[in-house]
Amino acid sequence: MKSCKLCRLSRVCNDLPGVCILMPYLAVAVVAVTVGYLFVTQELLV
């Protein structure tokens, strides 16, 4: 797998093909955790 079209970081993807598959899920997980953390902290501060 020399070229990964899903991932802009071609060097990382060429070394670790699994990164291309996991990157979108990782981004969604980070956003979900951030939104959840902000929601919980806002609820506790009120």
C-alpha cells in the first residue's frame, strides 16, 4: 500500500496503513469527548 488516497499524510500512511482507516474514527472520538467534557463541566458549573 504505497499510496493512501484517504489520508493526506502520505508518509505516515505509507509506514502505517492502519492510520488511514483509524484517523476519521479518531477525529470523531476526539470531538465527541471534547463536546461531552464541555457539556459536563458547564452543567457542573451552573
